[in-house]
Amino acid sequence: MDGSEVVVSAHGNHKPRLLFMGLKRSGKSSIINVVLYKLPPTETVFIPATVVIKKHALYSYRNFQIWDLPGQIDFLETNFDTESIFGAAGAMVWILDAQDDYIESVGRLTETILQLQQMYPDIKYTVFIHKVDSLGSDFREDIVRDIIQRIMDDLNDAGLENPPVSFYPTSVYDDSIYEALSKVLQLLNPQLATFEALLNTLAGSCKMQKLYLFDVLSKLYIASDTSPVDMAGYTLCSDYIDTIVDLSEIYGWDRGKLRVGEEGCNGHADESKALQKVDESDAESFINGIRGYCLYLKEMNKYLALIGFSKEPRFAVEKPLIDYNVQVFQDALTAVLALT
């Protein structure tokens, strides 16, 4: 699926909007199709070039708009309605192909930021230094450092001090693209500080090494505690989600169809009551001793799941206390989400 038929309705202007920009063939559509539509990365070479604005929707605890802008068009020219494109944008992601000659892309990016800063100063900017997977580790660091230095120097020379730009090396062949896009979505979350404070408290009380609040279907995390990211642990959590989702597709059922007093498929009301007890509590999973980690997952609502890992040896023994703390966190999270 290339996403060309996925269009955000006109009634969704209040939804946080994320713009994907960059030169043509830089990888904008590939990222969107891999993350949103689970297209295998090896098949992204068959995606046709984007020639019109494509609008995608990410349905989660908040409904996000993601607009894919064709790279061969300068939408800041006077013959375009810039207000309809950039007026409601919360963040802009510039995709820069690290394998190509990036001088032109750096120049276009700095011009775009300078113009948008004058008209829409609240937009936040992120640069994905993309396709770094094929670069050697030493050469990759040099390329990333040179790109960042060039962009920051150009912006500073133009008089833009402390430009609001962040940088992430990315590839669709590993979890770096999910990590980077998660950070971008967090820029559009006005409750991020509250989420982080709640997660910090829970991580400390439960002796968690790291906690994430994941959007289950996209595998993007909307918040985490403020401890440093452990990429090995993050990859483990990401694989954990895939496993849980795959198992739920095989063994899960449509919770909510059965109600107390209704008969189950075999005609016995007792079975439907038993299923109802499961329906009343959110799904959870616990695994002990995976690569030295204990993994914990608890469904928060139909979109979000709390996932954490720990190397604490008594983690399994203290799970009842952890379950209680997580329930308190879930109640607080529900109250915060009700305000958004």
C-alpha cells in the first residue's frame, strides 16, 4: 500500500500536523509506508515518486496528520497557498539523503527554515539524515557531523541564533526510524512533561531500567522516562510488541461482544462470564530472563501500552507490587488523557 488513497478529512484541521519535506527520492514516502503501513523495507524501491501532496493519518490517543510534500516543488513560492499547508503545522521533518550529494539539500533546508521562521515561528524542525545504513561506521560519523555543522553554520550566518533544529541518523532497515519519528511526535504532545513525570515516578518505584508508552500499531512511543535510551532494550521492547500483536491476531477475540448473562459460542453462560472477567481487565504480559532482562507489558487503552524492562533479580518476586503501581499509573494516565 503506497498511502495515496489515505486522505485526512477537511474536518481534521485541529489534528497535530507533521510535514515531511526534502528533495525527491530522499526517502520520505518510504519512511511513511514502512512505519504506517508496515511495508517491508526491501519493497520501498518500488514506490513511485510523489508528485502531489499526500495526506496520511495516524490514529492513536491523538489523531495526527502526516503530509508528504513532493520534493521537486517549492511550496514557499507565491503561487501556493502557504497558509493552508504550513499554517496548522506543528513540526517539519526534512529528509536528507546521506548517500547523495547533500549540498543542494542543505541549501534548500536552510532557505526553508529561514522563510518559515519568519511566517510560522512555532514550527519545530527535525532533520532525518537518512539512508545511513549503507555507510561504514567511521564514514557515517563524519558524514553526520559534516551535515549538522553545515546546517548550523548556514543558519547562524543568516542570523538565526540557537535554531530549533534536531538531528537523527535514520534508516528504514532498523529501529532508528521508529526512534526518530517517536521523538518528533513527542514535540506535538503538550502533555509530554506530565507523561515523563509519571513514568519517572513509576520507573523509580518499580526499579525499571527503562519505561516506554508505546502506540501499539505504529510501534512509536509517545513518551518515556528521562533515563538514557538503551537501544538494545528499545529493540527488545519493539520486538516484544510485534510478538504480542502477532499472537493476539491468532489467539485473540473481539472483546466486548460477549456480556454478562449472554451465552458463549457453546451455549453456556458460565463461559461468557469467565470471558467477561478477562474483558474487564486490560491485557498484560510478563517475561523473565530474556537476554538478561525482565520484560513487562500492560495495555493502557486500545491505543497505548506500557512496556518496561529491568535487570533487577527480584523483579518477578515483586510483580504483585509492580502491578499495583502500574494500576495507579494507569488511573493517572487516563485522567491526563481525558484533558487532551
